[in-house]
Amino acid sequence: MDTIYRKCTRGRPLNVREQEANGKRSSVRARFDHVFSQQANRLVRRSGLERVAVKIGMMNLVCNMRRLVWFSG
């Protein structure tokens, strides 16, 4: 399946088939992007590569725990 979003241009709007295809791609992409959007605005200010790796790893762990709580209801 083609994973490229179609864009309309001036004078040529998207047809129905292209709009439906973009909608299907959006539903899949939204579930993926929401995971990373929670971490996008958190700035990591640490000295040393190991500290940064631990900080990012802990942020991922907390994010996964929040998702587990959310999905388990």
C-alpha cells in the first residue's frame, strides 16, 4: 500500500478516492504519532551520553506505563 499523503493544489482539489486514502493513513499514523508527541516538547539537558540515554529511557518507560494504565482501563 502506498503510504504517501496526497495534497491538493490550487485549482485541483482531492478527489473522493484520495480523500478516503488519506483518512485511512491518518488513523494509522495518529496512533503512532501520539506516543512520540508526548515526549516531543521535553528538552533533555544533561552532560554525557550515558545520562542522556538513561533520561530518555526513563521517559519512555513512564510513557509506556501511562499507556498501560490507560489501556487497561
